[in-house]
Amino acid sequence: MSNIADNPVVQDLIRRALAEDVGAGDVTTLSVVPETSIGRAIILSRGNYVMSGGGVAQAVFAQVEPALQCKCNVADGASVTPDQVLMTIVGPIRGILTGERTALNFLQRMTGIASRTREFVDKVKPFGTRILDTRKTTPTLRILEKYAVTCGGGTNHRMGLFDMVLIKDNHRRLWQEAGISNLQGAVEAARVKFPGIPVEVEVESEEELRDALRASPEWIMLDNMVPERMKTCVTICAKRCKLEASGGVSLATVAAIAATGVDAISIGGLTHSSPAADLSLELD
């Protein structure tokens, strides 16, 4: 995978995160740690996870203290076990301690998302179904959280409101109140306004599915349907477009949803509810 930390947006995120945490200076470290102290630290995994954010953690330490030498022992996307060394940092102790929390905050959050994503990906692997993320991300951290999803084997859906048309329930209601009841017309209107941008439309019934299919959108979202109805929709669609299942998906239900034959399953919880990984930095 390319190093996400090379992205200028991520470099700016790191600068702002350090400004938030360090402020005018790390007064504790400056008080009790001699400027000449040199040492080595390791970042350890305390559980079974999927690594994500190693390059971001390296970039944090590089911004704090350019003299620090940081080595990632595990590539993003790789599985790790308890007590495995993920990263080694060598150099001025003051820099290590000042960057510790910010580096761990990014690394724990991203590794947690990648790990939860991998759980879902493994559940649907026998069916060839893709696991999609959503826009339910932490404000300003979307680029990192969606990258973490890919580390876990998931697929990024739209990055924002600008790169895909997604006609959902509120859009549909306003469209219908304007005097046009069919979804076919909504898809066609989007195509006229933004040619070349993929279009997806949310449906809640077989009738709405047939209506939307007349305009041949790239995607149709089956919203909060039980698996039996999803199977019917898969048959009706007959691969004329991609089908996405959404709503109420859990580790307990995702395999049954994938077995219906849908192309993808979107899960907001990947980015808004994944628990952070338990990682720690220890001076060696």
C-alpha cells in the first residue's frame, strides 16, 4: 500500500494534532528529562489486530523530532499478535515522549478500524461480497479512517458528497413533493446535471427497484430489507446494476445478507463504532 502519511492533508492533520496536544511545550518532559538523553522505545500490540497507520505514527515522530529514527516492523494490512513489536523508535527521549500520545492515538484508532473491517470481510469471503464503508466518519479524519478500512480488506464507497450521486429517502421525498413520483426520473435528472458521475439510488421495495432499474443506475441500495426480500431483489435486478445492502448489519447477520447474492454490504459502524486497538509504547 502507498504511504498515506505522504498525503499533504494527512501531514496537516498531524501538525494540527500535535499543536492541540503539545501547545507551547511538553512541560513534564522538559522538566524531568535531560535534553541529552538518548534511548530506544518500542510500540507493542496487546491483542490480535490488523495493522494500520504505521506510516502516520512515523510521521508524527518525524514532525516532533527529525533526529528520531522510526522503523515499522509490520506493514499496514498485516495481522499482529499480542506482545508483537510494531515499531521501534530510536533517538532523543524528549521527542519520543512528546510524540507518544499523538502517534498512539492515530495508530490505535486506525488499527481498530482495520481489525473490525477484517472481521466482516472474513465473514463474507465465501460469497465474494464486498464490504463498503460510509460517510459516517470522524470529522476531518475521513481520509485516515477510510484508508484503515482498506487495510482491513474493505472497499471505500464515496469519499464525500462530490464524487457520487446517492439519492436517499429525504431526496426522494423532496423529489416526489415537486410533483414527480418516479425514481427513474430522479436518476435521469442526476445524469443530466452531472454527466460522468456514478449514480446510486436507495429503494425500499420491489416496486421502487423496478422503477429505478429503468434508468440503469450504477448502484441500487436495498435499505433495511430482510434477506428474503433481498433475494427477490437480486433476482429482479438480474445483474443489470450493482446491489448494495444497508441497514442494521452486524457480525451475526452479515453472512446471511451476503448469501442473498448482493454485490456489496455497507457498514457505518466500521468507522463510527470500531473499538480502538490496545497498543502501548515502552522505553527499552
